[in-house]
Amino acid sequence: MFNEGVPPKDVTLASVLGSCSEVLDLCLTRQIHTLVVKLGFCSNLIINTSLVDIYGKCDVMLDAEKVFDSIPNPNAVSWNVIVRRYYELGRGDDAIEALFQMIRAGVMPLNFTISNSLLACADAVALFEGRQIHGLVVKIGHYCDINSLVRNCILQMYAKCGALDEASKLFDRTERRDTFIWTSMLSGYVACGRIQEAEKIFDSMPERNIVSWNAMIGGYINCSAWDKALDLFRRMEGEIGSYDIYTLGAVIKAFVELLDLEKGRQVHGFAYRHNYQLDHIMCNALIGMYAKCGCLRNMEALFFRVLKKRDRVSWNSLMLGYERHCRSEEALYALREMLRETSPNESTFTLGLSACANIFSLDHGKQIHAYIIRNGYKMDDIIRDALVSMYSKCRLIDYSIRVFEEMESHDVVLWNSVILGCAYNGNGKYALKLFEEMHRKEIKADNVTFIGALLACICDGFVNLGQRYFNSMSEDYGITPRMEHYECMIELYSKHGCMVELEKFVEEMPVEPTVPMWLRIFDSCREYGYPRLGKKAENFINKSNPLNPVRFDMEGMDVGPKELTGIR
């Protein structure tokens, strides 16, 4: 056409833009956009709407917004296009705002515009705005069609926003319920953790599609019912004989939580053999599986070679793999790279702070703390716990205490972190003060709390108090002592020379002391000259390790065992 010297008309350009929309050719679209400007078609409503559509599909919303803002009087189709593009790109708030702007401009919305806005409300959990749109639907008459897509979207919005009473009323008033409506109710109950109601809906469904099965499997996974999730997956195989990438991703997550790496690998192999497209959801599930199970080469191969679109979940999984398996420096490097591509969340900060704690990197820990404050992230209990732990391990106990005291409320995990931090940093008295304060506030201590209290007693030599705490565990709190508690008591008696009490404690232990415990007993008996228990420890150690025998020798020792009397 150009070679013949024939200038294109607006209809021709609109047709070519339609083709660009099909193939998502952004480069050609920009060229045609330039031609539109040159030929003076800037005010053409159809062409501008097409440009908004293509730029939106190509994820170039800044250009889409510029073109849309240049339209003098957008019609219902133009508004529908930009609302849809906002929604599909995960910008639900912008989609909702665009609908309200459309109403204020006096343009009557299309059914599809309202549907997309309602779905945006569902994804953003914007119940207030969703109710406003519902009222608008009733007012302008879209609600008359009982089987309309709009009504289905209203129900889905209420269900996803947790307003299950309103969703249930709509569901009950619907005479002809299609699979979409059933699945919307099912997803709503699942999202709210009401699994029993979800099971009733699922079992009552006259017909189920893959989305329905996936929703129920996902519900079981969200409430940690891994075995039920796998049983339902097997039932799904028998009843419909097909599944999609979302099903496989959910099943992989179940196998990860059950620590069944082999089965998870089988699912990965199945997806590969049957040519399933490994989208970012499936890749994230696999990366998470390999990260938790320590298969870091597989994790890295998927992350760096296969995954095309890396999101926050992908980066967090990569950091988790590094942090859990003694590669904390690489976890911090991944955090730096992540900040160039996407925004972090609370899980990111927790992983980063844990990595700092592992390698005692105080400078990096302070930088993460400053980033959280500077960017206005909410300081929840999980982040504060990670901060307390990081500062404690980096020997900055004053900062750790300050973070703890800034909190209005504390859960038992946070109390444990600061008590352990004080004990490890030689501030046993303050740790015990916190322990007593915890008791006064009627916060129930757990087994970790008592480890911190016993370590504090070891630190400051409070033998009587440590013995009282140990007895209180089972008598007052119903906590069965673990090996860690027995280790603490052996260390408490050994360090402070209470050999008679140590011997009695060892004899009354319901379990046999471990080799490290016997070695500690052996060393303390030699130090304080207590041959009876020392010989017993010698026999056990030599029996367990005959190649490297030890010998209890009292020659040159002029030290008698201390009694408990006089020890604090």
C-alpha cells in the first residue's frame, strides 16, 4: 500500500492494530502509533481504544494511560478496555477507580466492565467497593438477568471477600446454578478456612471441573491436611482423569510438607514427560520443594534457566534454600538482586535477617532493619522475632531488648527469643526477670522458654532456682522435659560443682544420657574430684567409643565435691 503511494485510512490502521493485538507485536504497534500521529488520526476513538488495548496486553500501562487520557470523550468500550487491562495486570485498585471515574463521567458501564470490576474487588478483597458496585448493578438494572455473568461475579466477590452470609443468600436465590457459581462458593469457604462447609459444597456439586477440584485440594493444603489433599488428588485421577499445572503445583506442595522428595520429583518428571508448560506457579512450587529439601542445584537450575518471570515468591524460595542450607552469604546476595526486580515482603525480611544471624553479619542486619522502617513496612511479630534473634546472635543485646520493648504485645515466640538472647549474651538476671514477668502476665511458657530460663541459671549460677524451674515444667506446666532440658541441668550441676546432686539427677533420669552428656559429666568429675560418678562415665564412654578410650585419674587432685548448700 505504501509502495503504491496510497495513504492508509483510519479503518485500515484499526484493522492492522487488531492484528497487532492478536500477536502482541509491541514494536509494530509503536510504528503504527507514530503513523497515526503523522496522519492526524490522534482523535480517532476506535484507533485510540485499540492502542490502549494493545499497550495494556503488552504490559506497558504507562503508554496505555497516556493514550487513554488523550481521548476527549471515552465511550463505554474504551472504559471497558482500560478496566479490563488493569484487572488482568493485577492492578485491581486502579480497575475499581476507573469504573467509578466512568460513572462520574456519565458513561453507562457494560456488563463486562462491571464483571471485571467485581473480579478486581474479589482479588483485592475490597468488600466496601464491591458492595457499592453491587448497589450500582441493582440501580441500573443489570441484576435482572438471573443467569448473567455479573450476578456470578457478585457472588464470587462476596465469597472471596469473606462475606459468606451475603454470598450464601445469593447462592440460595439462584435457581439454575452453573459450575462457576458452585465453585465460587466452594472457593469462598476454602479461603476462610471453613473446610467442613467447603466439603459439603464440593460433595453436593452436580458437576465438577478442574477448578473445583483444585480449589478443594488447595483448601486441604492451606489447613495442612496433606494426606486428605493427596487422597482427593487420587480420587480426581479416577473420576475425571485429567489435571492441570495448578493441580500438580498443589500436589508438589503437599509432598514437600510430608518430606517426600521422591514423590515430588516424580510429579516433576510427569509434568516434563507430558509436556506441561512450566509456568511461574509450577516453577515456584518446584523451586520451593527443592529449596526445602536441600537440592540446591535443581533449585538454581529452575530459577536461573527455566523460570522466565521471577516474582516475590520465586526469590523468597531461592533465599529460603540458601538460608536453610548454610549458604547465608548467597541468600543476602539474592536479596540484593531481588530488590532490583520486585518488592520484598515480610517473609523476605525474615529470611534476610535469619541469614544475617547465621553469619553474624550485623551491618547487613542493620541495613535490612533500616529498609523496613524507611519504607513503612509493618513490624509484625515474625519480623520483630527475627530482629531480636539477629541482634542477640550478633552480640548487640541492647538493640534486641529495645526491639522487644517497643512491641505493645508479645507472643511466646518473641518472649523466647529475647530470653534466649539475654541468656546467650551473659545477661542471665535480665533473662530471669523477663521469665518472671512472663509468668505475671499469664503468658504460658513452652519448652523453649524453659531452655532459656535454665541457660540463664547456668550463666549466673542459680542452681536452686534452676532445679525449681526444671521440676515446675512437668508439675505446673505439664511439659515433658526433652533432652535439651536434661543437658541444661547436667551443665548447671557440672559447671557449679554440685556433684552429689548431679549423680542423683543422672540416676533418676528416665532416659540414658547421651555421649556428649557423659563427656561433660566425666570432665566435671575430674575437675571436682568425684570418682564414683567419674568411673561410671568412663565406662560408658569407653564402651561407646573403644578406639579412643578415656581414663579417670585422681592423682594430684585435692578437690572435694561441692554440696548444693551455699549455691544460689
